[in-house]
Amino acid sequence: MNPILLAVIVVCSIGILCAVVLVIAARFFSVEENEKIGAIRECLPGANCGACGYAGCDGYAKALAEEEGIKTNLCIPGGDGAARQISEILGVEFEDVVEQVAVVHCYGDCNHTSHKMDYDGIQSCQAAKMFYGGAGKCSFGCIGLGDCVGVCPNNAICIENGIAHIDTRKCIGCGLCAKTCPQKLITVMADVESVLVTCNNREKGAVARQKCSNACIGCKMCVKNCPSGAISVEDNLARVDYEKCTNCGECAKHCPVGCILVSDFSGIHRYSEDDEGQKF
Amino acid sequence: MKSLIIILMTSVLVNNYVLSKFLGICPFLGVSKKLNQAAGMGVAVIFVMLLATAVTWPIYTYILAKNGLDYMRTIVFILVIASLVQLVEIILKKYMPALHASLGIYLPLITTNCAVLGVTLNNINDSYNFIESMVNSLGCGLGFLLAMVLFAGVRSRLETANPPEAFKGLPITLVSAAIVALSFFGFSGVVDGLFA
């Protein structure tokens, strides 16, 4: 037989055989994908932030489509709009999304505290923390090298005057910054709350006070003056129980160092230049 | 048995596909940023190499060589490997969705990976029998996994290094890949001594 013809026949028949096998496989092993998954996925913003508790937007869409009784309002970046669309697709009742914002539990900027050394190493909070707990005098406070700035999907964080500020108008409440911060200074809370302890120092009052003029000294004035018993002092640091807090602001009025802040977090940039006006 | 172990050790260490033969450099540079991704890619490559060898060796021996068509092997192997990987993807999606979710994104990358094609062709060029071919493929896959994991470690160190401006990014990655390859050069000649 002609060798060219033979080559053509053999290669073509192998190719056709492969194609036939693939066609048969595609027919018999095809997986029926739930159409709702795609439709729900379209509604989600696609930030893959994980705030819903699932592995990215795809994971949440799959869970919503396949399992009963999952809340449709878990997507915080998507907000009410996404929740409403998903509820329509699934035919369930729509619930409001609890808007969340990230807040920084430190106000030790350049006016309140200073450095114990000049740090010239790797410019990341993670690295600086490993080097004697960072350059700041207070080893609990914001290091200010901006690891949180890097992970924020919405550019809501900036470093001003040595500490991280979160623009609550831009914050989508995904909590990536809270996971990244090596000092665990950032928490995500519902934006209806407005009382915030802006300190994370757990040292004794006198020691903390020497390091930062904004530090919580654990004096318990807030505990004594809170009408609803929402504040406790643990490890020399005031903590607010948001289940009980009524946003009355008594704690902030009686705080001698002014480390308790009361303001509306829903869409107001807390730290204006005239920040004394914002603090009670 | 001894010759099989020599084949295995040779293909893992001495003739490492990435670091000595410079095949499969694309995934080596592309997927080695994170350790778990690198390991996932490595495992997927081992799987596909074994499967590709198991299919291409009989095709070569019983169809191509018999008909004097051994010069067509490159084209036929590409054809067979590509459709094989597609088939595996379809079957994995149906029966092992968990495995598909972890390996799935790497499978299309492997379809056109020269390391896989290189293994199947080299098995023929070295005139290995079927068992030897399978052992050689396993070794090459393990060598690929080893190179990926080692280099992922090197790259995680590079993240925090502060090289001069001109070296940032790909240049320093290629320089460090060259140094890792250089270290594998030290294995040449070791294997013969191991079983002497």
C-alpha cells in the first residue's frame, strides 16, 4: 500500500476513534448542572471575599441552589440588591442584609504615641511584628505598614498619620482586612452599632498610658456609667457587648482618655481633620 | 527489579524533566507561586503522564511500528493525549466531583504540556518495554512534583526578598530557577554509584 495513503488512513482513523469516544463519553457521562447556580452566580458581585462563609461566590451560589434553607442575605458586598434578586430566583422571602463595616480598634496615631525604634526592614506589618513587635511603642497597636490596605478589594483603607483608617462609605464589610491584620485590630461589626473602643492595649493602666495617650487604662469608668451593663473590662481593656449596647454614648462621655468613640458608622468618614468634634 | 529502580531514580533526580531537560517550564513558572497549587499541579501531571504512557505505548508498538509509521508518532501522540485528557475530565466531573474541583483547572493546562508529550516520546526513543515505560513516567511525574514543590518554597522566599529594581518579578524568578537547576546538576552520576 502507498505509505502516504497508509499514514493518512491510520492517523485519521485514530483521530476519528478518539472523537467518537469523546462524543459517547460526553453523552453518557454528562452532568446536569442546576440552572439556578448560573443565575444566582450572575447576581453575586464576584469579589470572592468569603464574607458569606462559603468558598467564594461560586460556592455560595451552589449552596443556595442545592440546599434548602440557606439565607439569601449572606452576601454583604452585594447588599440588598443581590439578596432581592436571589430571593426572586429561589422564590423565597426577601430579608434585609445587615450592612457590616470594618473598624480599627486603635487610635494610636502620631499625635498619641511614638516610635521605640526606626524600623527599616521589610515593609509589611507581618514582618515588622516579628521584629520585636513592631516599631511603635505600643506592641498591641496599629503598625501602620498597610497589610490591610493591600488586601482591601474596594480601596477603602488608607494609612493616615501612622494608623489605618477605614472609609466606611467604601467598606463592603467583607472582613479580609480583619483576617490579614497581624495585630487582630480590625473587626467587622453591624453598622447600626456606633460605640467603638479604639484601643487594644492589654497592659496595666500606667504602663499603657506611658506608651500612648489614647490607651485604655482599664479604669472602669465606662463600666460604672453604662446604664445597660454592656461594657466590661477584661485584661485591662474595655469591651462592648453589642447585644446589650443601646448606643447611648454615656461611656464615651465619662472615658478619661477618650478611647471610646461614638459615631455613626453608616457612611460617615469618622476621622475628619477636626476629630475632637467627632469624639464626645 | 534493579534496573527499574535505576530508571525511577534517574528520571526523578538526574534527568529531571524540568530542571535538566527544561520541559514543562510553563507550569513550572506559572503555577509555582503557592505551595498547594504547585503540589496539585504536580499530582495532576503524574496522573496524566501515567495514563498517557499506558495508552501511547501500545498504540506505538502495535499500530504505528507494525505499519512502518513510527515517524508519525509525534502527531498521533498529541492527538491521543489531548483527547485522553478531555475524556478524563468528563469522567472525573461525573464520578469524582471533589477531585475534579481540585485537579480540574490543571487538566486543560496539561493537555498541551510538553513534559507529558516528552515522556511518551522518550519512552519510545529509549526503547523501554511497557513496564519500564510506566516506571519512567512515574519517575518523571515525581520529578516534576519535586521540582514544583521545591521551587514553590524558593518563590515564597522571593516574595519577601528585596532585589534590585531591574530584577524584580520574572528576572529574579528565572535566575533562581537557574540556581535550583544547577543544584540538580549535582545528582548526575550519583545514581550509578547508588547500586554499584
